[in-house]
Amino acid sequence: DTGEKEKAEKLLSAYEDRMNALIRRCPELLLYYQYLGLVYQSQGKADQAESIMEKAYQINPSDIMNYQILRQLYAYNKNGEKLLKLINDWLKDNPNDEQSRRILDSYQNQK
């Protein structure tokens, strides 16, 4: 239904504005970046979703939630080069992360 789609788009747009305002007010709170990344992804703004999650990851590269969201975005967007670098970098500091190791092995076996 067109009316429902327009409502959803307006709601996502308002949420995007709100998350951007919260990030400006409290740039250290990673949860706002994560929410904004999900909003961008819902809007089909893949590049912006990646960009905001890259910022969150730079703020705290040891945060597993940031890592997982960014990893999923790279995989979804078929950004293999960035995906491989992210996983390899993560595994340097988190060598016991078996899930990431399996994803890396699986991805490398596809090539």
C-alpha cells in the first residue's frame, strides 16, 4: 500500500534526523551510530550505512556489536575487500573468534 510505504519512509526519515542529532550531542555513544546504520540500511542507503558504522568502529574497534554490524554490511553489500580486511584485523586481536574464522575461511574458499 502506497500510504503505508510513505508513512514508513517519513518515520525512517524522522528517525534518521533524530539519530544524527543524538550523535552530534553525544558522539561517544556507539548505540546511536548502530541505530543510524540500521536506519540507513532500511532506507537502502548502503554507502551511508557503511560509512556511519565505519565511524563507530573507529571510535571503538574492540566493540563486538560494531564489528558484527559492519561485517554484515560489508557482506550484504558484497564489499569483499573491506570484509576480508575487517575480519583479518579483528582476528589479530580476537584470535579465538571461531565464527569470524569460519566466515573468513568460507569467503576465501569461494574465490
